[in-house]
Amino acid sequence: MDDQRVPNSEEMDEQEAIQFHTELVSNLSAERLYEIIHEDYTLEMPQSAYANPPSIQVRRLLVRDGLWTFEGVNDYGGDQVYNVAVIIELEDSKMFRGTRYYAEPFEGPQWRAQWVEWMEP
């Protein structure tokens, strides 16, 4: 991960993208972040902002030309666990815009239990 750019999405399969993203979020430092973001980078978090970085579990990452869609779980400790969906747009092989959406897990209503299959985080 010494390269200062995000790998070209056309050069990676989904498994390689997941591995890259998992390593990135697991070892992210301010220095590394500034290496891979575009100078005009914008991060939008319509629902939340955090004071301390969470541990992040990657569930799925879809990679298409210039666009990454990430699905995972953020654990802030102290029973603060959230599902997260992230949209990352790339420009000049750097992260140009990121949008993150957070949802707190909750039990579904009983009336639809017959159609529900519980997913483990």
C-alpha cells in the first residue's frame, strides 16, 4: 500500500478490491488518507460524524469504473454498532467524493417475521 493512488478499478476483481479496502480502513492514518484523496475531496455524512474511528468490517465492495460501493459494519465500542453504506467516487485515481450512510441495527416488526432470515454482522 505504498502507492499514493487508489488502484484502477478495471485492474482489480471484486476480491482484490475488498482486500485493498479492508487493509485501507484497518490501517488508515491521516498521512495515508491525504495520499489517496483528491485535493478537492468532499466527504458527506448526512446522518452522522464520529469523534473516534471505529473498527470496520467489510461485508461487500462493488467496484465499477470510477465508483466503489461499500457495505459493512462500524463498531465504535460500548455496544455502538452500525451498518454502513459508503459510495466512493474516484477521479484521477484518487478518492474524489465519499458519502456515508449509517443505520443502527434493530429488530424487525413481528408481522413480517415469517419472511425474515437473520444475518449475522
